[in-house]
Amino acid sequence: MAKKTPAGTNVQKVAQQNNASAQNLESTNAEFASETDVSAVRQKNQKSQQNKKG
């Protein structure tokens, strides 16, 4: 019998979906990474942090 949470969620099914999703993300992340300007993102993050503190 499948293990279920108190809310009735099938734990095994969720784990399978998470694995499938993670594998999908890996190929998607590679696609995005090739188009991302890392230094520009870091600069924007720094400015954002400074705005939060100010």
C-alpha cells in the first residue's frame, strides 16, 4: 500500500513527480545559463540589496 500523508497525499507519486521535474530543470537551467550575463545579474542584486537597506 502506498504511503500517504495525513492530508491523503500519495508520497511515492509526489516523489516521482519531483524527480521528473528536477530532471526537466537541469536541461532548462543549462539553456538559461548560456544566455545569462552573470556579472550583470550580480550588479543588479547588489543594487537591490542596497535599496533594501536604505
